[in-house]
Amino acid sequence: MEVLQRTANRGSVSTGPYEIDHSLQMEDANDQNMIKNYSGDGDRRTWTYSTWVKKMKFGSASGTGQSGYDYMYLISAAYTSIYFLNNDLLRVSLYNGSSTVYADPAQRFRDGSAWYHIVVTLDSTQGTAADRVKIYINGVRVTEFDNSTYTNMSQNEEFGLGEAASNYQFGYFFAGGGNNRGFSGYVADTHYVNGTALDCTSFGEFDDDSGIWIPKEYTGSHGAKGFYFKFDDSSNLGKDSSSSGIGDFSVNANLAAINQATDTPTNNFCTINPLVTNGFALWSLTEGGTRGPNTAEGNKAVGNFGVSSGKWYWEGVTTAASGTNYWQWGITRVDMQQGLSHDPGQGSAWYSAENTFLTQTGVGASDPTYNTGITSYTVGDIWSISLNCDVNPYEMTLRFNNSVPGTSANNTDRSVGTFASAGPVMPFYFLYNIASDDTWHNFGNPFISTLSGGNSDANGYGDFKYAPPSGYYALCSKNLAEYG
């Protein structure tokens, strides 16, 4: 367990005194990035880059059947960059104006539920070649590399990051035309310290109780050419929060206030699991793992949080669809998430083809239990699920546009599904006989204005179109620590 916790922070129970309130959600396909043009070189021999990332796209080499991505860039200046390769390896690429050296940690980044802390330190002044680049992943220095040529650099060699002619490109690499590359996922608490080589302990620490690597406040200087992104100002997402850094970045017009998120390393929110398939066409997830446009029937999705106690709330909307338009929303057993077909395996879901809740208590059971009479869903309606895991069987209430569907004489019977389970369940969504679909999910971070209503749960977490029912909470790690 300790190894797993140190490998990926999924939102720790004990987060310590330092809280990260906001992150930035970016989508490569939307051309969302930030750039800083400046004059006068910084230190091109010595710097430290620290960032937290929650990666939402994975390469074709992951064995998932996904089409993958090209490359995903965190920061770049000409050909000096920190980015993910299309096989889910991290790459540190250092370009001196004529040649490039690389440092690729052997670890693959394939957990869509995890926040990773990445620290890269360059210090070409070091006499020992192996110490000129140091990389730390969640508090542990990388010692195994998939590709490592950085020891070939000369002592005191200078590289592109910090060179004024190259500028800073955040979440972006300019390659020209359609070859430009960005990042897809979340980034938080990002520091670039120009002129100082630091290790990971300046930005994080191991929690004494859990052993999880957690953030801590950085109190040092960033240097005149450094910067610090807190993403705490939705009207100025490129704000440099360092005391004496390089100043605010120019934000691409496609990066708007709605891209500010509260999914952070100290409060991790549920998203759709991008690695779960069912043998049909795979979801092509965007918008931080909350949007799943499809081009074929049979696509299903599950959330990456499982719960067996507490009361939980989430929403969604389909903005466009074609075909017969059959949907399922509900829950499925954690151990049944792979290989699901038409029915939810072991779980319960509302099925619009019959306007019913169906409950499947066994794998491949031929006779699910139905509860008939729910009013049909249409594109544009906002659906929501309230899940009560504090009763046995679990109880789900379905609402359309914040109203319980069905006739006034029998609303409760027609809008509530139940599922007897002693184990954890997770959110479930399935398409059937749908030729194309554009569905947005909201677990508390909506990236479409239709689902942003300014309503949080009683603990102040999440942004929902409608207020969660009394006693129901957003699926995030702070709520799970209290109720889950």
C-alpha cells in the first residue's frame, strides 16, 4: 500500500497545513495554452521546475486500444521542453542550439485518477555528469531511465529554457501549422525557479500518518525570470503569483474562466476512467475526463471513484445525439467495470429504452429487475443521480431538470432504483443504439456553462447546476475522507 501511495497521490486523507484550491484544466484539441514573451536571458544553466499534473490522455502503447495522442507538453522554450511521449513516458528534452540530450524516467504515467508531482532540476554547473539533471516523482528521485543521454552534456552548458529569444510556452509546443502540441488534463501549483537548483522537498513532503507525498508551501524566490501559477484568478489564469518573477502570461482566447477547476492534489474529484473499455468503440474523453463524444454505439463509461457508504450526487447533460437515443445512468460494481455490455453487469441503472430502472444482480443474468414508468429523457435535459449508500439496498433517485420524473401519484416508485450490495460501486454510463453522442458529466467541476449553476454541497465543494439534496455530497477525496 505504501508503494502505491507514494507512486500516485489520489487526494490524501491528511493533506497537512497547505491547501491547493485551484487547478487549470487544459485540452490540446481546444488549443488552450499560455505564452510569455520577454527580453533579457535568464539563467540557462540552473533552474527548477515543479508542477502537479493529473493526466487525462494515454498513449496507444498503453494496451487499452486507445488511439492515443501525439505528445503532451507541460512547458517548452524552443526545443527545451518537459512533456509526455505517446507511450506515457515523461521526457525532459534539453536543446543547446545545435543538439539535444534527453532524460526519460522509466515510470509510465497511466493513472487517470492520480495527481503526480513532478520536479525537474537542471544544474549543468555540477562536476558529476549524472547530477546535472535530477527528476523527482512524488518525492522520490528517479534513478531508472528508459532513455538517458543527458550525461553527455558539457559542464556549464546552456539550454533554451530561460533564453529570451525562445520565450516561455506553457502547455504548448509550437511546431507550425497542425503540428502544434499541447496538454490534456489538469495542472496545479506550478513553479519555475530560475537560477536555483532545488530538490522536491522545497515543494512537498511525506505525510507522517499515511506516507503519501503531499504539497507544501514554497517560500523561496523564483528569480527575475521565474514564475508561479496558482490559477486562483479565473479572470487572469496566466497570473504570475511570484513576488518578483517574470510577470503574467498571455492566455490563449480558448482558455476561459470555466477552465479553472477545484480538482487539485489536496481535493481530488471523480472523473470518467479513460482506461476502461468494453470491447466496443472506446470513449474519446475530453474536458478533463468529463466529456465523452462518441461515434458508435456500445460505449460505456465508469467513474474512477468507488463508494460503499455515504450519500453522493452528480449531474450530466447530452448536448447532441443521433440514432435511437437510448441511455443508461446509474452505478456498477467496482469489480464489474471491465467487460460490461448492454446491462450494467452487477449494478443498477435507469434505461431510457424502457423508461425503467434495471437491476442486474449477477453476471449475464437474463432477467434483470425492472421498475417501469419513468418519463423519457430528451437531449438538453439535465439529469442527476442522488446515490444513498447508507441504506441496504443502495438507493438511487433520478431527476430530470431537478424534478423527479413520473406521475404525481407514484413519483417515488417510478424514480428510485435499488441495488443490494455490500461492496463499493461507481458511477456508470452506457450508450445503446446511438450513432453519435456528446455527453458532459459533472462530478463538481463543470466545463460547460449549462452545468455551472454555482451550487456547491453542504461542505462547499463542487459547482453544480442544481443544489445537491440535503445530506448528499460531491464525489471528491475530502468528502470521501469524511463520509466514504
